[in-house]
Amino acid sequence: MGAPDAASAVRDGIRCMLMRGGTSKGAYFLASDLPSDPAARDDLLLRIMGSPDPRQIDGIGGAHPLTSKVAIVSRSSVEGIHVDYLFLQVGVDTATVGDAQTCGNLLAGIGPFAVERGLVSATGERTTVRIRLLNTGDLATAEFATVDGRPEYDGDAVIDGVPGAASAIELEVGGGPEKPLLPTGTPTDDIDGHTVTLIDNGMPVVLLRAEDFGVAGTESPSALERDAALAGRLERIRLEAGPRMGLGDVAQQTVPKLILLSPPRDGGAVSTRAFIPARVHTAIGVLMAASVAAALRIPGAVGHDLAGPLTGEETAVEHPSGTFPSRVRVTRDADGTWRGTSFSLRTARKLFDGTVFPRPRP
């Protein structure tokens, strides 16, 4: 079925797969099944997800930023790359569709989805899919189990923030030679009287010390969300950090994320509370954790002294629902430029495959 207009989409529906990717959940589409015009596409997605409405009661969104996400996938024209992945963050109680960031959790489902939709053929018991992240220009490799030409979702891999076990998906994400880890070129910057680290190892984030804001860093996500004064202080920093990171005016965007760091409590390297940006993550995003883990390896960066000496590539990043083992490789060029690559083990699962019907009117 070709890309529909609004009237036919309401009448006939649109092919959609609902998947859990990592600790997020989203609607996965082929680009060819959606309007090519971004404005028409975004309008349709808002009606599909049920936004704007805090409950998203008239759509398939889950009433939280972590479950109001969309992945759009197409065959790539780039040699050596199988598919292109565009991530869209759909507002819950706002009529917004953001494309300034990517999502490392939904990335876990891109390879299996590409095989499910016939964009990539399975290759025996293990299949590798090369993915271009259109939001950021990063390149990713996903390797996962396949059986009889289809993704295998059952397995023994367990990740914090997701009940039960599932088949392991190995992800590698790198920014390439044109993308430094530190957008401003320095380990720290001063914003609104606070020392911060601006870093992008797949996700642009602002790292801050929890103690600088009068919090311990052990609070629950809901408790932090109720702190209006804290939210205001963090938003001022975020709005100034955006242009410094080359993101422009971020008032209507969900990046950069802000992450409060504090000493570890459960044997990890550091404890985190991630603002995304208004809600607080109940765990931590894959690429958020990768940016944290990379910063801990840069002398002088916020959090470097909290983690202490780190050996090897794996970093245990503590978050509200457990610990995420983030594996990163950080190098420094001869000219002093820091660069990073991340590796992670995620899981994903196909939840529903069928036809979704958008709300008839905006």
C-alpha cells in the first residue's frame, strides 16, 4: 500500500508494528506507508498517537514520553548501509513532533523490524543490520538472533527496567570522524553559574552535579518532577546549552537531555537522574548512558571525580530502576579532540503487527 492521504488513512488505516525497544515502546512504520511531506506526516502521527492529551486515550500512545515514540524505517541509498532510521518524539499533552534527537532504545528494534518487513534478509542464526540514524548522522550496527528467516525474540538476556528475559541484541553506535564528543571542545562550560559538561556520544546531554541543585540524586523520578523550582533552573540551563551544542533554539525540542550525577550507591560508577527534559526517566536511555560513560573517562569533566579510576570499556551507570552496563570506547586525536563509540546489549520484542487507524480530525 502506498503512502495514504489523510482521508484514506482514516478509512483504511496504516500498517504499523508496535514494538518494545529496550526500555521504551513505540510505533514502527515503513517510510513508504506514511506521507512524504513532514507536516502531513506529523499531523497524522499526532492523530495516531492520540496527542495532545495527557492520557492519549484516543490513540496508541502510552501517556508518557517513553511510550510516545515513532520509528520510521526505509532502505538506505548509502553503500554499505542497509536501512535508514528516523526517530520522532511525539508530545503527549502537546501537539509536537520532535526530530532533533534519536532514540537508542527504539534503535534496538530497527534491525528486527527491517527483517520483519523484508528490507533485509536474515542470514542464518545471526543477522547483522547496518543502520544510518537520520536524526544525528551516526551509524549503528545491530546483531541479533534469527530463526527460519525471522527475528527470534525469546532468549535469556535481561536488562534493568524490563520484566523477564528476551533475545539479546548487540548494538554499536559511532559518530564518525566529523563528530567530536565535546561540541564546545572543552570538558566543562559555565552556564547560569553552574559547571556543566556538554557531551554527545549518540545523544546530546548536559551533565550536572546533583548537589549543586540541592538534591541528593537518590530521589524518585516522580519526586523530582514535582520540584517546580528545580525544573525551572534546569530549563534555563538547557535553553542556553542548546545553541552552544549546535542545536539552535531548543525551546520546542526534547534535546539536550539533562542528567544529574551523584556518587554511586550500588557498586556502579555513578548514579544518574535523567530529565528528558520535563519528565524524569524511570531508567536511562541507551545513548544517554553512553554519553555519561564517555564523560567519566575525560579528565575534568563533570562526574569524572565521582567515578574514580575506570578500567576497561564497560561502565556501570546506576539509574532509578537498576544499573545499565554501558560499554564505550573513548579516544583522543593528536589535536586533542575527544571521540567516542558505544556498545550495548539491548532487547526488543514485537508486541503487535497490524493496521492502525488515526483519529478522523486533528
